[in-house]
Amino acid sequence: MSFEQAFTLDVPSTTQNLALIRDFVNRISAQAGFDADEMAKLELAVDEACANVIEHAYENEQGKQVMVRASFDGEVLRITVVDTGKGFDPSGVHQADLKELAEKRRTGGLGMRLIQSLMDEVHYEIGPGNKNELQMVKRLRKPGA
Amino acid sequence: MANPFSVSRSTQENLTILALDGFLDAHTAPEFENAIQRELDGGHIQLIVDCSKLTYISSAGLGVFMGFIEELRERGGDIKICALSPKVHQVFEILGFPALYDILDDVPATVQRFSDSPVKQV
């Protein structure tokens, strides 16, 4: 018998709330049975996604909200970050290497690179000004698997 | 509510040690950025970042390191990093930071590295 549990957090879009969002993700991933290493990856990936929303989708505009939805079916944790900002195409972020970034004193693009490395799957749907959804997926690895 | 992040400063000969405490994310990164800028403005270009009490870092925090490293090395200085927890070290590893920065176990080892190799060659 399969089951799915769903959790939703809807908070003002400010960087101050990133800690709150991380706590939310940590509680859910612990409850789902992920180990400390996987919990750290989930926490960071969602932080990066929400920071992107705050700084890029909303351009730090006041009065906006960011929603984090999590669902777990016993094997797969899906976390979706939803915003109503201008949206951006993650695949369009220039994947410069670290040395190039340092030389150009550019600090952008690291967040999306991290998300791709940390999660098993990443899906993105853009609806600029309407609703954008970044879904991140991580599978629970069973002991001995 | 406890302060989520702070930077404390100490010196050892011509080295500045910035000890980070708490979490370094998009909200707290500006404080770290300001701390490094103050050092630059004061002509202190040999910086050790002690991460023994750093509990978390995101790309915003890593970006602070990236934003200063070229200028520091052009001026003959460097940022060297030490005492990363396994959790924080993992983030540095994913983004390839060990290739660009000296990362050591503790402050004494980092002080020694500044003596042996003031500017990391990349």
C-alpha cells in the first residue's frame, strides 16, 4: 500500500526567511528517513532555489511570497519551489568554471550548479508573472542498496 | 533570538584571522563581505578564515570568497580557509574550491601555509 504525505510552507520572500525554510526541509527529510548527508544536500538545494527566487525571480521586491511544497511517498521526496516572479531559464545560466568566475569577479551561477549536483532530478516550468515551479527530487536510498 | 552569524577578528603577526560563527547564507553573507572589505580597506591582505564554528554555507557565502580572491592575490595577499566541518567541506568540494583555495585543518597549519606559500598558485 502506498501513501503520500504533503507539506506546504508559504512565507514572505525575504532572505531572512531562508533559515526558516531550511528548518522546514530538515524536519521533513528527517521524518522521511534520509541520513544526515542527504539531509544536508536537501537543505542546501532548497535554500539555493529559494534564494534564486528572492533575488532573481522577484529581484528582492517587497511583498512577494515563496511557497515550498514537499511530498513524500515512502521512496521519493519531491520538493517544489513556487513563485509568481519573472522566471528564468536555469539552463541558460552560463556554466563558467570556478577560475573564470573568480577572474571575472562574478558570483552568479553557483546556486543552480549546486542544485543540479545535490538532487537526483531537477525540473523547471516557467510561467513568467504567473507561476514558476522548480521541482527537485531525491530518492531514499535503502540500507544495503 | 540568538545572532545567526557573526565574524570575530584577531591578528597574528601580519595575518588577520576572521572566525565565522553560525550560518552563512544569502541573508548573512553581506556581513561577511563587509568584514573582508574592512580588511582590504585597512591594507590587510593576508586573511585566514577560521570556519570551526561555521555550521552552514550556501553559494552566497562561497560567492563572498569568490568576490575578493582575485584582488587579494593581485595585491600579493590571499584568503586561506581552515577547520571546515564535513558538511561545509562537502559544499566546497562540489564546487571545486580546493583547486582555487588552500583549505587546511586548523589555524596553526594555515599560518604555516602562509609562511610557505603566501599566495596559492593556481
